[in-house]
Amino acid sequence: MSLSVEQNTCDGKLTIPSSSAVSSLRIIFIHISDLKAFERRLTEVIASVQPATRRWRMSLALVFVCVAVGACYWLQDPDLYKISLFQSLFRHPLFSVSAIVLSKV
């Protein structure tokens, strides 16, 4: 099956691709056009979402640091083993609040 228009040198006749080959080429062209349009739209969406993503990353990093610092202070508390868990969490609000926020995010 020939996909291009060629001239046969022996008899001077023009060879034209069959209609099924032409329709196959049209379908391929449509798929390529759709893929290019999808890629452009995906690039636009990603570009528009980047500022919000940056804010979420900063918020998550801040909450993570608060949990880590609060956990260090909480574990260094000498009365940790003498009091109940709820009293200990009440005495360390930075850890308690930031751990709750981190679990909701």
C-alpha cells in the first residue's frame, strides 16, 4: 500500500492511495491534533495551579516544623511519665494543635 502520490516511470500512470489509507491518515491527524490540544490545555492548568500548590507546600512545611519542635519539647518534659496523656497534651499546646492541623491536612 502506497501512502504517497507517485508517478510510475514505466507507464506514466499516477498511483493514488486507496480511500482506506486516506481515511487512516485523517484519523491519525485528528488524534495528533487532539493530543496537541490536550497537552496545551494541561500545560495551562498546571501553570494556573502552581501558586496554590506553593502556598500549600509552605503551609504544610510550617505545620510540620511546629509538630517537630513541639514533639521535641514534649518529649523533653521531665513530668511526661508522671502525668496523664491529656494533661501532657494540654501542657504542650504547640504540639497538640499542630498535630491536629497536620492530621486534618
